[in-house]
Amino acid sequence: MKHFLDIHKTDAAELRGMIDAAHAMKIARNGRPRGAPDDEMPLKGRMVALIFEKPSTRTRVSFDVGVRQMGGETMVLSGKEMQLGHGETIADTARVLSRYVDLIMIRTFEEATLLEMAEHATVPVINGLTNRTHPCQIMADVMTYEEHRGPIGGKKVVWCGDGNNVCASFLHAAGQFGFDFTFTGPEPLDPEEKFVEFARAKGSRITIQRDPFTAVEGADLVVTDTWVSMHDPESAKERRHNQLRPYQVNEQLMSRAKPDALFMHCLPAHRNDEATSAVMDGPHSVIFDEAENRLHAQKAIMRWCLGV
Ligand code: CP
């Protein structure tokens, strides 16, 4: 049984296979309507549970549509409405769901919840985001970069802002796909050392640079994310804004990157905070391709999990 829990826990060759499969499946759809099935129906007869303990637009809709395009069925479950939210253990929930469904995707707060679900489920489990990582997003981001610019290996990726869960999965991907990664942000919001160590141990060049203009020099890809994550307290907002304002991605900052650099943001965004609308809607931006590619990348991940 193959769980998709994190990019660093998945073999690099298998990750590459998933990205290539995602490209092929996207091309094979050949512009057909979103609701039309794929030629291949590898999930026919399969039921997928999509559990959300946090809000979601992209993850929810892209998994749901992806399963349906591949001939399967979904049930979208809110953690709050399940017994999970009223004291039933994660282990028992995992054992019970495994009797009904073929695959579980869960978006939750604590990484421990995801790991306990995977330990006790007898069907594959996919990480749809925890407070620590967001691997499905970064698989879509790697796919998006390569769709526009070819292999990401050896490229310079610059992360501006908060060293959050999306940044953590980017560091895992740097190690697994072999690109260089520069983090620029205030020291209190540095990514965990463990994520940096993983990428360095795999041979990637990881740089922490406090000056955003120096950091972005020669970048192939500039990435940012919201300054206040879903799990951060509202009381942190003002302090975060003050800390992160110098790291806003605007046209002046983007002009330091390579002329053909791409700009990414996993969305949802707070326009004109972490990135200006001029950048988000400008010539470097591929943010809506990123959002679309969640669909294709996750279809490949689900096929890999189920071996179909
Ligand atoms: N990027 C992302 O995971 O979006 P949602 O929170 O809308 O799922």
C-alpha cells in the first residue's frame, strides 16, 4: 500500500513518474469539457473520501473533479460533522473508513493526525495539507514550472516571506528534483532546520538571504504565499505584516529575477500584501496554471497510490 504523505517520504524516481504522468494525462484530455471523463477510467468503481478539517477551494474541487474524470466517486466530509470532531479516535476513524472507501485524502491541522490516519488505514492516505507540509501543491508547482520552462533540475527557486508549510514542501522538492532554493524572509519565520537539512543532504544548494533584492537576483522562479496561514492566530496578523512587508513581491523585486522568470503563489492570496496585483496578473505569473495543475498532478498521485 502506498500512502502519499510527503515529498521527502516518496522515492524521487516515483515522484518524477507522477509528474510525467500528470503532463500526459493533461495533454490526453485535449481540451474536452471539465466534466467529461478521461479516455481511461482507472478509478471506475472506486470510492474516495475527501476529509477537510480546514477550509479549501482548490484542494476540494480539484480532488473531486479529478476522481470523477477518472471514473470514480467521492464523498466530501467535514471533520466537524464526523464523529472525529466529537471524540472518536483517528485510529478508529481510519479503520472504519477503510471498510467503505478505496482511498482517503485528508486536510488537517496536526501532522500527527495524518500519520495516525495512515498508520491505521488499510487503504492509501494522501496529505491534502497539514500545518507542516503541503506536498500536493508542490507537485502541481513542479509540473507547472516544467510545463512552461522545461526541467526544474538546477534552476534557482526563491521563496519570499513566511517559511510555512508550503515552503517546507518546496524544500523537500528541492532535494528530490535537484533545484537550488533560496529563502528570503525575517529570521523568526525561517523554515524549520529539518527541512533545510533534508534538501542539503540531497545535494541541493540552499541559501538563507535576508535581503530580498539580493535573494531574487537571477531567479528562475519566484514564489510567495499568504503572510498569515490558516493555523496562525489572528493576533499574529499585525506583527506578521510588519515583519513581512519588506518581502512583498512587486514589479521592482521581480525585475531582479531573470527576464523569463516565473511567479507562483498557491492561492488564496491577499492581493497587494504578499504580492501586488501587477505581479499576480503580470507577464511572469502562472498562478492559475498552478491552480489548474492541482487537478492533473493529484490525478497522477491517486493513480500511483492505487497502482492503477
Ligand atoms: N492552495 C490550496 O491548497 O488552496 P485551497 O486552500 O483552496 O485548497
